[in-house]
Amino acid sequence: MLQRVEALRHASPEEVRTLVRLGLPRAVEEDGFFFFQDDPAERAYILLAGRVKMIQVTPAGQQVTLRTIGPYRLFGAIGAVNPTATYPASAQALQDSLAWGIASSDFRRLLQNNPALLLDLTHMTTDYLREMQERYREMVTEQVEQRIARVVVRLAGQLGRRIPEGIELTFSRQDLAEIAGTTLYTVSRVLSGWEKRGLILTGRERLVILHPHALAQLAAGSLPPAP
Amino acid sequence: MLQRVEALRHASPEEVRTLVRLGLPRAVEEDGFFFFQDDPAERAYILLAGRVKMIQVTPAGQQVTLRTIGPYRLFGAIGAVNPTATYPASAQALQDSLAWGIASSDFRRLLQNNPALLLDLTHMTTDYLREMQERYREMVTEQVEQRIARVVVRLAGQLGRRIPEGIELTFSRQDLAEIAGTTLYTVSRVLSGWEKRGLILTGRERLVILHPHALAQLAAGSLPPAP
DNA sequence: CGATTGTTTGACACTCATCAAATCTCGTGG
DNA sequence: CCACGAGATTTGATGAGTGTCAAACAATCG
């Protein structure tokens, strides 16, 4: 099962067994936390089931979602390998979730003994860095509607379900707002607009993309926003 | 000299010699480019003299500065190690600059043969990732004046010069705007306000921080902006 | 069938980008 | 050494884009 984990592609069967032996399962129910920002990074996690969001909270209490994690993906690893030794963000379960927790020291030992794994981790980190740089630029230069479109397109590719009508996503307006860096009111207005234009169907904590292509154009800025 | 490079802390003298032998110097004059975004990442660079900014440009031509590089720091390395094999950003010289260029293949070979170096690179990458996550949150949640204060404080610590009156920085309003994600007009207004309050002195492509503490408070949000 | 939680919509305020134009600074060539 | 011109900066006027607040409505759950 753990073979599916992208971070363990180059781990030997024996190493995987060691990880299984050294790690321990951790279940967190919806809205619960795996860990909090600035806490000492004691473990790295591999998500086995559910969905987790990585968030930062401002002193004023406003939440920003940095990314959402799906099954078989690693999280908390930056804290585990970085000399700072604290988590840079909090990990909150979007649904009831189950993860395999590996002590940071074991994780670091594994990486030291297996350069191929370390290289994989470097690639994952640089990939994520690329993405953050892009999203940073988007945040600075693009308008809300375009940013929301990007978020929806990205989430669709990552966590969307194919259904007869199109692609289904289950996120509340609030969730989308925290990811796109806006408010739930603005998300609501934008989604209503898209629904009027026939691009999507909306529901409570749910939306269905009818025309992925049009949304992609909105995200790319090649289709003008509604008047 | 190359011992000062943080990325080569764990390189053996022999490896450093090899790098010197395999690499080649590259001088770029002010406003020139070391490389462009999306170009194949042929080399990683170590800056020896000058200053370089890493930028992304939007289709509309708007510039966003991701970070500024000072002497003895590595740049272009993400492109060199990432499987994408292209640069995620452009590197433009802020002043006449000189860098040592190492072919990506040589750089990767070095990393493969020396896991300690790879680990250093991972630490540098995760550090930068932390910073990008924070700046992303700041961009989403904070107002312009606070963001500009953050930029100035950060640049002061990184590239500021101590002079009798305080800390001197040489950046144009346009430079600061591209870093803070705003316009040169807004930067000008904000700096004028600070000067009226006696926090800084301003000049052409130059500012002097008189009260670093007050600026730090502005950056942290604990000092209210001007009325 | 309440109660809770999510969503919609309107009214309004406010930050900040945009545009225009004047002013300032510095380097260069006469 | 001064005048000129290019580029940097300031400042005002204006408006678009979004956040904020309030209130009503809808969906889901026990």
C-alpha cells in the first residue's frame, strides 16, 4: 500500500517495513488537527485516508489555506527535515482522516541512509516551491474571479470526482475563500455568476463543473469575467 | 572565497576545486539577465559580486519580484535540480554583477556524490519555502503599508548598509513596489508618510531608516498606520 | 420539526490602482 | 560650469474592485 506514496518511490521494501514498524497510525476526525503551526515538528505524516488542509492563521484569526493534501501524500515533512524543527503551518482534517506518523528523527535517519529518497524529497520540495512562487505571483497580479477559477480548476484535477454531468467538487464557499485568499461572500457571488452563465452547478458544500474548458480559460485570463 | 557560499559548506576542498574548474564566470551588467523564466535550466549560479533579482512577469507585462540575491548566494539551482529542467523565474541584475556558473549536470553529479551537500540544499529549499509560505499569507491578509514595511525591514537586514544616521537602502520606489506587490505611486505615498512621521529619510533611489524599531512594529502590525 | 450551519443578496465603505501633470535629481554634452 | 533632458518622484483626482455588515433564505441533522 505504501508503495503508492510518491515520497517512498525509492525506498527498499525493507525500509518500508522499518517505517511501518517505527511509525504509528493516527486518526483525526473532521476539523481536528494533526499538529499546529510553530509546534515542535515531532513527526512527518503520510495520509492514508481522508483529506487534510495545511493552513496558517493570522494573529487576527483569519485563515489562509496553503494547500490541501490527498491520500498517499506526505505532509509535515518540511518541519521534520528543516533545522527550525517546527511546523511552518497547521494541519487540519477536512474529513475524518487517517495518517501514518513517523518520528522526525526516524525520518531524517532514513533520508541520511538513502540519498535516492532524499533526492525525491528535494524534487517534491522544489515542485512545491515552484507552485508557491506561481501562486504568489497570481495572488499579486490577478483579480479575484480569476484566482477563484484557478483554485477550482486545480482542485478539480486533484480531488474532483467524475460524474455524468461533469466534475464534482465538495468544498464549502468558505473553504474556497480560504484557498483563493478572499471572502465567502465574494466566492458566493462569483459562483452564482458562473451558474447563471451555465458553467457550473452549485449546491451546499458542492459544485459541479459543466464546462471545464471555459473555467480553464477564466483561470488563464483568456475569457473575460462576467460584466 | 567559495567557502563563504552557504551551499558549499559541506563540499570538500577538492570538490570546490572541481567546481571552479568546471564552472565559468559570467558578468552581466545592470538590467541584464542571467536567464529567463521557462528557459532550459542549463546552469546554476553562485553570485560573486553585485545584486540580482528573481522575477516573474505576467502575460500583461507586470513584474513581480520573488526575491533578491546578494553575494555568495546560490540562484538558478531550483531549475537545475528540478525534473522540470526549466527556470521557474528570470534572474535580472540590479547592478553590474558577476556570478560563477556551473552546468546543471555537473551540479547534479556533485549532489549525487555528496549527500551532505544535498542535505544542505534541501535545508536551503525548505527555508525558502517557509519564507514563501509566510509571504503568501502576508500578501493575502495584510494591507499595503504593512507589506511595504515588511519589505523594507527584510531588505534592511539583508542588504542594508549602516551609516551614521541609520540604515541605508538603495532601491527605487519601483523596485520596492515590485517586491511588495503594489504600485510605485502607493510606495511613494507611504514613504512620504513615514518621512513626515520622522521614521525615515528618503532620496532618489535611496532611503535611510532612522527608527528601525518603529518600522518593525509597523511590519508586525503592532503600530497602527498613519491616519 | 426546531436548530444549526451554509448560502445568497443588497447596501455601503474603503483601500488602493490608475491616470495626469507637476516637480525634482542627476548625468552629460556643449 | 551650466543648461538640458531623461528618468525618478510626488501629489491630486477619480473610480473600480472587494471587503464588511446585515438580514433573509435554504439545506441538513438530530
